[in-house]
Amino acid sequence: MTTYEDAGVKFGIKHPQNWIVQAIPGSRVIIYSSKGAKDRFLQYDAEGKAGAKIDVYAKKLDSGKSLEDFMASTKMFDPKTYSKPEKVKIDGVEGYKQTYSFELSDGLMEGEVYYATKDGKYATAVFLEAFGGTLHGYHKYLEEIIASVKLAYEPSAKKPDTVLVEAAPPSQNLTTMGGDGYTILIPDNFTSTSGKSKDAIASRNYIGDRRADCNIQVDVIDATKQQNLKKIVDDDKNKVKYGNSNASATTLGGQQAYVFNYSPGRNVQSRAYFVIKGNKLFRITMNWFKGEEASYLPVFEKSIRSIKFQ
């Protein structure tokens, strides 16, 4: 185990030292058990590697807002998914714990969330989640992790020369990136990493450092056995994956296309485009955090419009 400590609002938590840490100073740290788990948690994919996530989120309470208001605002899933809050001790103060779970193709996605405030000004939420019904396998670590939690609190007045720097939002300057049979313009402060889609022959994930829930992923899928795009998007498996919604006809890169508009979580909005070119099916998925939609959506839409198929 090692400990993550936030320099701004002082929250902290222990975690396995070989896990992947992605932090927004003064606000959040998300810690993934593996790269595969990180990619799957972007959309809570129905299939993929069984992995785990530790997520600590701290926020200053707005005037007149209570810890209960904060608890309601952080829930990503249907409120019926969560157990009734039970009182627990966190960092020496009274807080609340809830559990939640839902069925995916490889078993239950299970989670625990803990809420508390140390000073009545900052609230902290700690999420522990795992796919494939494996959360119990981390039990011997969870007690140590929760016992290690240090809650956020309002820092003392900073010296004038003290500056907290967050990762930048997506750049308005776009650069050409591409993969197997396509090119696309992506913000030049994003990186291209391997996507983890089980059904794809090639997959690229374009993502910045600011948010793990804001990305564009392009999956290239073998379409030699099925060339009817309408049948593909009308398949029940796709409808379930995209919130039981119906795909709308559109065009993309000069080709006939269909798009699903859906919300994989309470604060995340998504679109998934389907296009066939030659013997390849292209699935382009973009996700953005609703709280920063003004920064992400316009540039993401520009990226989507720029795609060209070869």
C-alpha cells in the first residue's frame, strides 16, 4: 500500500501502489486496478475485464446545502439501485455508507460509497467499485483503505504566490490522428491510447488528462458477415447497451450512419455512431461530463464531423 494525499484540500487514502492514479488536485483522485479496468469504467461496459476502482471526490458545499444534498448529487445510477444510508465513522466523524449493484454480462458491478464532512464546508465521497462480482475479493484491503481515509477540509488562506493548477480542458487546436481505415481531428492536448473493446479488431481511445469521463473512442469491427447497418443498430444487444434507445439516421464522413444518444450515468452524456465502409464497421463513441459540457461538447462535435474513412 501507498498513500495519496491531496495538497489542496487535504483528503487522502491508501491504495495498492501498482494501481493507476489519475488526479485532479483539489477535487478528485480516481485509482484503477489496471488499464483494462480504467477503460471499462469510462462507460461501465457490459463486458470486459474484471477490475476495481477507488474514487475520492471532494466538493465545497454551496450555501444552504447539506451533506444529504451532496450525497444526492453524486449518484450516477438509478436511486433505486442504492441501499438505505447507514451511519458509519469516517476519519473520526459520523458519516454514511450505501451499497449498490447491477447486473452486467459477466456478473454484478458492485459498489460501496461513503460520505462525510469534516468541517461542514467541504464534503467528501469515497467510492469503491468492482466488476464481475469480485468486490468481495478485495475485502481484506477495503477495511484498511476505508480506515485510512482523510476527509477534505477548507484550507487556510493561501499565500498570494500559491497556485493550484488543474489539467487543461480540451484544446481548440486540433491535430490529425487515425487508425485502421480512418483519420480524425483530435484536440492537440489529448493522447491516443489503445481502446479495450472485446469485439473490435482495432480500437483507439482519445483522452485528455483533465477528466476520465470525457473521451472519444473509435472501434473498428469486422463487417464481412453483416453489411446491413440498420440490422446492426436494431440488434437487441445494441439497444440494451445504449439505454434501450432507438438509433437515428444521419451521415458521417460522407457515409450513411446511425447514432444513439444516451446517458451511461447521471452526470455523463454519450453518443455512439455506427458507419460501414467496405468490410469494416466503425463505432465512434464520445462521452462528456455534463458539468463541463460547454468546454467539451463543441470541440468533440467538431472532431466527429472531421472523420474521414479510407
